Amino acid sequence: MSVLTAQPVNQFVAKDYKSDLKPIWCPGCGDFGVVQAIYRALANIGRAPHEIAFVSGIGCSSRIPGYTTAYGFNSVHGRALPIAQGIKLANPDLLVLCAGGDGDGFSIGGGHVAHVVRRNIDLTYIVMDNQIYGLTKGQLSPTSRRGLITASSALGSMEGPVNPLMYVLGYGASFVAQGTPADMAGLASIIEEAIRFPGFAFVNVQSPCVTYGQEDQLLKAQKAMMQPLASLNHDPANRLAALDLAQAYGEKLYTGVFYRNPDPPPTFEALVRLRQEQQRPLAKSRADVLNVFRLKTP
Ligand SMILES: Cc1ncc(C[n+]2csc(CCOP(=O)(O)OP(=O)(O)O)c2C)c(N)n1
Ligand code: SF4
Ligand SMILES: [Mg+2]
């Protein structure tokens, strides 16, 4: 390759994003695979750790920013998204990642999802969906299936699950995908694509809880169930087809990109910057003041 066509060399490798903190997840927890996939995706993107802000809520999965070398904020249960939005607005040059659990994102924090989606703030939201409250020892979560027996539902859940994919698609998200640590390489490339997407990107990760989760959610079972969307010839630009496939959440394990808007709306932070440029002081001089109030010069 000639000097003129040479591409800049990416100076980062996966281990540059790995912090010295040793994860305290249970051995075999799916979240180990998720953080590995994030390291790989970030290495492929090549932004320096100090250019990345990683925000989470509270839960086992929400420990994830601490295991990276990015700026991390393990915040308040259910409040990761508003904090991540504030960071992105304050410094749009940062690469902002947001992560947490199904409880964090779709129970206590569920009200925030609609607003980050409709604003289209350029951040990537990774939900480790284990269909249980892991940290608090195995209570029902909003994505738990009907009939599930847990620490808080001795006779089985009487509620149907929230479908995270339909939830964000329904509010108009421009990038919606699903992955599993059972396919680490696939998950890393989904996360990379989500980060590169210019706008809000949602990745639902079927990350098994080996301590309180269900047998059929463990990595071995997932490997047998997985169906990459690419193998179905799904066109990710087709939103209606994406909605149709997303309905199978809980029954089928589709992986890959459900929807990628080929013509995404402008990001909120770009619009804010534009508005700031359009604004000017109402009056710069005494003559301006008189003009504004339609007064005649004395
Ligand atoms: C305001 C508030 N309410 C409740 C809790 C207790 N709490 C901590 S984590 C959690 C749920 C965790 O489940 P999830 O978000 O799915 O994460 P996981 O542990 O499964 O990764 C709850 C209810 C809290 N910390 N703060
Ligand atoms: S309780 Fe479940 S989610 Fe939490 S660390 Fe253990 S296996 Fe993972
Ligand atoms: Mg959970």
C-alpha cells in the first residue's frame, strides 16, 4: 500500500479498555462475555479510553463501567439514561455508552427510554437482559416470563413480560439489535455497529444469570436456539419487518440488527448546537433596544 493510501493505524487493543478491577460477578455470569465484547468493539473503533464516558444504573450488570478504563459512572437505579444524556449534551465529542439490567432499564428506568429515543441522542444503550433482578437475589423483573417462579413470585408471575425490542422500536428508535455472549464475535460486531451508528442505538443482550436465571437461558441452550437475522435474509432497513420479527421476543432468539434507519433524524445534540448558533442577544445596542420595543429615538 502506498503512503498516500495508507489508513491510520489503530493504536488500541482490547486489553487497553480493561481496568484493573476484578469482576465480582458469579462464575459463569453472562455479563463476563458482554464486557469482553465491549472491549473488542471499542478496540475496533479505536477511541482513546479518556474520550469515552460509560454510565450505568444499579444492578449486577451495572457494575460494567468499573471494569473498563473509560470514564465510568455507576449511578442510581434506573437513572443511567438521563445522566448519559446530560453528559452527551455537555460534551458531544465524548463517545457515550450506557448499560444496565432489564430491571434498571425497563422497570424503574422505563420512563426514560421513550425520551432518549424520541430525542435521538447519539449514545449506545446496552441492556443485559437476564429476565431477573440478579443483584437483589432473584426477584421478578419486567422481562420475566408469565408464570415464572422466583423469590418474589412463589406461585408464578401473573404478568406478561415487557418486550424491550418492541418497546424501543415502537417509540421510533433508529437502531435496534439483539445479541448474546453465546456468540461473542457476533455480539462484539453488533456493539461496534451500534456505537458507530449516528444516533441512539439500542442493543438487547440475552445475558444469562447463572444463579437466579432459567435453564433455557444458559449459554449452551442459547447456542442451540440462536437464529442470526442475516440467515433469514432480513432487510434491516425494513421497520415493519423488524417489528414483526421483534414480536418473537421470549419465544425465539434472533440475533443481529433488527432495524437500522437508512435515513436517521438529526441528533438532539446537533440540533442544540444549531439552536445555540441561531440565538443572538435580543439587543446589542441602545438603538436595538428601542427597535425591539418599537420606541422612537428621543
Ligand atoms: C431506588 C432503588 N430501588 C431499588 C433498588 C434495589 N435494587 C438494586 S438493583 C435492583 C434490580 C437489579 O436488576 P437488574 O436491573 O435487572 O440488574 P441485574 O442485577 O439483573 O443485572 C434493585 C431492585 C435500588 N438500589 N434503588
Ligand atoms: S446474580 Fe446473576 S446476574 Fe448477578 S452476577 Fe450472579 S449470575 Fe450474574
Ligand atoms: Mg436483570
